[in-house]
Amino acid sequence: MTRARAPSNPRRRTATPPPPPAHDLEGMLRRLHLPTVRRLYGDLATRAEAEGMSYHTYLETLIAEEIAHRSETRLTRAVRKARFPFLRTIDDFNFAFQTALKLQMLGSYLGPELVSEGKNAIFNGPSGTGKSHLCIAIAYRAIQHGYEARFVGADALIAELSRAATKGHLDRALEPYLQPHVLIIDELGYLSHAADAANVLYRVINERYLHHRAILLTTNKPLAALGDVLHDGDLAEAILDRLLERGVHFALRGRSYRTRHLSEEDTPIKRKSA
């Protein structure tokens, strides 16, 4: 016997799939460490709707803002880590006042080659002629290229390493000065240095020389006088030999930029002609 078919239910409909779970966009952006995207996506979405912005342009704008913010943050941290006493750029330098140097003479020192080729430079000349400014500007440009830098006064460096040497901790004390891609050693010879100045400074210079790490050094003394400054002529010669193998000596001259407002007659100390 044939079983009767149950009448169809006209009200019966295909089941609608449940809506997808709501995603926590804020949480996902936080998890991906995208703070700038998290901060801007809402306002930009409103603007995109008003202007008819494409999905591609919307996403591209958000990512570009994130990259720019990260670059700025990295730059700020690197400058703080470098311990510059002040921040100067090469655009701030007055080449019209310091005529012994032209921008073109710095050449690849302002490019990534400073680090990739392990270049060195010695800036010597009277006080106020722009030596520290130039070194900081060069190191800052290296930071902009993605590298790290460190600034230290020569006297502070030598005193710290001398103390560490007497305690048998020299290797440990050297580490912070060996790691940065660019090291500025400022004002060598301005003050009287410790008796073992040549020994500890040679360790810094030689280790960085062996690992092709860039060094920028400033001094107010002629290079021939560094043996007296460091109390050891042979080690001073060895230091200069390593610095200048992949380096350049820039001799600055002229009046101090700090006292440029004074007339020649008002300058308290008269310098001998070079």
C-alpha cells in the first residue's frame, strides 16, 4: 500500500545562517601593534565616505600614516639614545662663515656609506669653528638612514675607561662605545687627560677599526701634538694611523661662530695666523 505524502508547508523557509561574530577591531589593531591605524581609522572612514574614497586609497592612507609615525618614533628614540648635547643638522651649518669647508667636501659622510664603509673623520681647529656641530649633523644623518650613534666627550670617555681599567673591568666598560654604528669622541685635548689616556683610547679606536665602525673625532690641537695630549707618541701615531686609513682630516679655521657678533678688535683672544 502506498503511503500518503505529507502535505508541504508553504510557510517553511530555508534557514538563514547566523550572522558572523562581531570582531573586536580595536583589540585586533592593538594586538598587531598598529596604534596609528587604531587612532585614525574611524575619522578616516568618515572622510572616505564623504569623499568617495576607494578602499585601496583608504588602506594606503592608513598604512602610510602608520609607517610615518613609526619612523618618527624610531628617530626620536635614536636621538635620545645618542646622547647628543644638542641637535644640529647639516642644513643649520653656516658654510659661508666657515669657509675652510664646503658642503661638497663632506660627500659620502652624509650618506649610508659612512657606516657601510666604516669611514672616519677628524675635525680639528679652534674653539667655535663648528667641529661638534658637524659631527652631530653627520651622526644625525646616519640615524636618519636607520643607524645608531653615540656622543661622548673625550675626557669623560678616557676617565671612565681609566677607572674601569684599574678595577679590571675595561672590557665591560668598552661595550657601550663599540656597538653604535657611529661614535663621536668630542674635544680631545681640551682638558688634561689621565696618564693612561693613550692606552684606553687606543682600545676604543682599534676595536672599532677592526669591526669597520665609524668614528668622528674633534680636537682643538694640531694632529702632531696628540702625542703630548695622550702622553704617548707611539700610541697617538697608531691611533691616527687607524683613523685616517679609512678617514679624512678636516682642518677648520677662522673666528668662533659664537662670538661672531663681536668686532675683530673686541675679540678677547687674538689667534695667530695659521
